[in-house]
Amino acid sequence: MWLNHNTVIGATGRTIEARMRFLNPFTEIPAPIPSRRMRPLVGILLLLALLPRESKAIWPFDTDSAEQSEASSTSEYPEIATFLSEAIQIDTVDPPGNEEALARMITQSLAVADIETEVIETPGVGRAAAWARVPGTGTARPIILLSHIDVVPAEPAEWEHDPFGGKMTAGFVHGRGALDAKGVTAVHVFTLLALSKLDPPLDRDVILIATPGEETGGVDGAGFIARQRPELLRDAEFLLTEGGGIRPRRLPTSAAPMPPMWGITVTEKSPCWLELQTRGTPGHGSSPRPDAAVPRLIAALDRVRRVESPVRVLPEVQQMFLALATSAPPEDRAGFLSLRAALSTDSDFSRRFLSRPGYNALVRNTLSITMLEGSASTNVVPGIARARLDVRLLPGERCEDFVRGLEGVIADPSVSVETLLAFPSKSSPSSTELFKAIQRVAIAQEPDAIVVPRMIGGFTDAHWFREQGIISYGFVPRWLDEGDARGVHGANERISIENLTRGVETSVEILKQLGRPSESEKATALTP
């Protein structure tokens, strides 16, 4: 759906043109009275502007009203929930993205509180990022809060609620992007609003960047900003983004009791997205040909799917499973304590471990066949057939080396392999003041918390900024169990309102802790 930045029509068919006009104090268009849905957001922004700088009531985080009935007014919900609901209703499915309207909503919401903002035009029609800055004293280098505002598609028939309706009910905000990653953006926006009222200010600038295009590789979003607009980064020292969080406590009555684990992503796998193509003689489906493109492609894919990369355990992965050992099933505990050795010497443990897709993806390169293309008609033999592969490589691996090996496995010169997306993965050290600040906040909030560096099997926009020398961690303070996480790119994505409000409070505390003298480390906080 291609629309200009003044009007976005979401899945519900509603427009936000009136909202955008109202929030923009410089528009020449007469500002209409805001809709009932927008009145809470406008009201709270005006309230924030009037708060005294020494006020400790930085933001109303009361979530008691979140349990109201579905018919309740949005004014009964915390303003961060209303903000996220509105953001979900702006259609930013990528492709095509069309993120500019949401970027403007973000910047205008912050500008009302006199926060410096900019809408950053990025390559592509209707595409843009939001940028904002709350200045510090300048005695330390800035930190960036990074998120993305595009989302993957959603099939409404598979959802309990409209995926683009932003429904607030029973203490949750529902919709595509609630977790990945408009919910992250909401936490960052309200963190900046809170920081703007701190007196004295922090010792460093805090910069918000909400990018387009992450779901399709980020080249023209975060990649464009990092490489083409370095002045926006202000020589930042640190960056926080999606990719890590908090696994809630498992009670002793559960099958596998465990204290809360604060997982901070310091590295991630890198993509090596490939397209296989075969050519053959086209013709009528009634006359099969031995050199047809589709059978050749099927034969190649049959060889490809049997590829199994060797196991390699990175230090970050070893450290993560060491932290998990105390809550592992008894038969796996020893293996978790010494993962690298166990995977090479204990066949029973290795079989159990590698049979779990999530674990398997952390210790080897993986390959998924995700897209197939042949004929457009049942009775036509196509001249070309294609398949796309989602390959994820461990840090230190190169896509060109993988492709060379894959071509050897296929062993058919009629099958071409094209690289669609590839970039290397770098790691960030965990022996930093930011990591220690997160540790201190974790122990203050949950004294038995385990704080551990980790690797994720996917990739985020963080790599663009690691390339620029910025220490980048995947960490957003939200407490998600396995059931919650299934909503990412799946049906019924949602986030609790408590996670939103607590996420802001915890983010503010981490930023306040950053740069303070280190306290004695707690025994339960693991460091590499």
C-alpha cells in the first residue's frame, strides 16, 4: 500500500490524517479536534510539559486500569499503552513499509515535550526513520536506543484480535509489532520523555533511533543511517536494541524451577540469504521433458536439505548454558556445565541437545528452504524454477565460503546460486560499564537474578552500529516466557501493559546507573 506521509490507512480502514495534523503545531491546515482515541495521548504530553523539573512523578505508570472491560475508554489505560495501540494501527508491513507516518507520529509526540527530533528520509517511497535526542552534560559519550518500526505481514484469520487493530484488553496490547518492535519503540519514546524531566540531567546524551526496513535486512534503514548519516550517532559509545530480555522466574512448584535470567545479547548469527535458479526447456504439461527446470531444482534441493554443518560452541553460548545448568533436567546438567566437551564426547546428550531446533541453531550454521517458484499454471512446464534459502552463519563464518561448499554439494552446473543478503557478524565485549549497570539494576530488582551474555540465532540492526565501533547490546527490559515469545512473527502477538510500564522504569534506572562507580559484584551475576 503506497500512501503519502499525511494519510495512512490501516487494516481497520481508519485514517490518521487528522491526528497528524493535530500533533503538528506548524501545520497551516486548521487543526481539528482530536479523536477520542487521541485525547489521552495529547493530554498526557501537555501534562508532561507542565511537570516541574524536580518532580519525581515522571510518568503515570499505574496499570490497575488495564484490567478494565473491553468496552472501557482508552483513557483508563496508561498512556504508553494508548501510544502503542495507535502505532500498531499505522500499517507499516514490510514490504513496502511506508513508515514515514509513524516516524512523524513519534517525533511529534516527543517534540511536544521540547525534545530535539528529526524525521530522517531514507531510500524508498514513504520510508523514514525517527530520531530524537535528550542532551546530557556531555561528560560521557552518548548512548543510542534503537528500534525498528516496520513489521512482518499478518494473516487476520489466524488471530484472535485484528492484528492491526491495537486492541487493549485484559492487561495486554494486541497486534503486529507489539513485541517486534513497535513495543520496543514505545518503551524508548517514553524513556526519553521521562529523561527529559530529570534534574540534574544524565552525564551523556540519550539518542532514540527508530528505523524502517529491519525486517527485510535494514540496508536502507539502519544501514543507511549508520553509513550515510554518521553525524546522527554523535560519536556514541553504547547502543541498546531488541534481541535480549528477561526470562521470568520459574517457581519451585514448576517442573523446572529457575531464577530470572537477564540475557544480554552481545553477538548474533549473520544472514546468508540465497536464491537457487535452474533453467530448462519450457513446454506443455502433457509432455514431460527430462531437462525441465523444476525436477532439476528439486534434485538440487534434496541435496541441499541434507547439508549439516559441524558443531562449534562459541564462548557466549558456553556461558549461557553454564547459567542454565542449575535448572536443566538432571540428565542434561553435566552437559550444560561443559557444553563444548559434552557435545563432542557424550552421544546421548548431543542427540538430545541437537534435536531441539533452538539449541541446534546456536552451535552450527543452519539452512531453511523458505520459498519456491515454478510455473504460474498447472499445465505449463516453466523454463525457470527458483528457490530461496535462509542460511544463518555463526560469527566468524563467511557467506562466500558457505556458497562455495553448497555449489559442491549441488554438483550441477545448471543450478546457479545467487547471494541476496549477507554481512558479517561482530561481537561486543561484556566487560563494560553498560553491562555492569544492567547487572546492578537486575540484582536490585531481583536479588537472585542471573545476568549472562548471550548469542541469538537471528540478526538485528545492531550489526550496522557494531561496524561503526559502537558497543551494541540486544536488551530490552521485558519479562517474556516462551509462550509470549511465540507471538514474534506469529499469530496473536501481544505485550502486557505491565511490561511496557516496567520496561520504561527499568530503562530509566539502567541509564541512571550507567557511569556510576561499580559496586561489589553479586555472586549470582555471572561474568565471562
